[in-house]
Amino acid sequence: MKWKRAVAVLLLCGLLQGCGLAPSFADPERSAGKIVLQVSVEAMPADTAWDRVYTEPVKIEAILDYIQALHTVPPETGEQEVKEEATCKITLHYSAGADKVYYMAGESYLREGEASWMRLEAHPEISLREILRENQSDLTQVFTPGESVGHRDHFT
């Protein structure tokens, strides 16, 4: 009788662990087998006070949740393309080796890679600045010689 109970407990533990490893349906890239291993956040122009590199899953999840909470407004017909200066660069480093880069201009505009700027509809309940303030960097970011270090206070 004890061995049946032990087998049942082992099966239940295996099932629970397997479910914990299942991808989130809220993140289509994870369900496609891409897992974010590291997130880099850089102030633009460079301001090391706000730069972060996250490798801990909880911190990575906080940034992913923030990005997913952003809602863009489709451009109106005839609206000219927005020309904004990026104040923040967020890079997602995937297990498959590819990176995805997002740029933000304050809390008003977002673009993925070199795509056009999209106006943000509403701000999430928590700001990127708050996330960065609450979560110190897991790694030290390496800067190449010659990079300028500026001080820009309107990071997000």
C-alpha cells in the first residue's frame, strides 16, 4: 500500500513540475520555444544609473509583463510618421540566439527594432523606472571605450 502512495506522489510531483515548465499562452514567443535568458535595459544617451542587465527569471518576467502591458494606438489615416528620440533601449536575449530590441521615447512612444514609432495608449500600473528602481542589475554591463556617458533624467 505504501509503494502505491509513493508512486502516486511521484507521478503528481512530475505532473506539477511539467506544468510549471509549460510556456505561458500570454507570450507567443515562449510557446514557440523561445525563452528569454537575459534582458538588457539601457538609457539613451548612456546613463549608467539606469542601465540594468537581468538574468534572474523574476526580474526578466517583470520586464516582459511591463512590455506586454503596453498598448499602442494605431496611426490615424494621413498621420505623418512620428520622429522621436529614443530614451531607452530594451533588449531581450533569447535562448535560440536571436535578440529582440524595443525602443521607448519617454512613456509616450514605443517601437520594435527599426519599425515606426507607435504612440502608447495608456501607461501600465507600474512604470519602467519603478521596476528598475526595485530591481538592481544582476550583471555589470560592459561599455566599449569611447562611449559617452550622459545624464538624462527623463528615462521613461
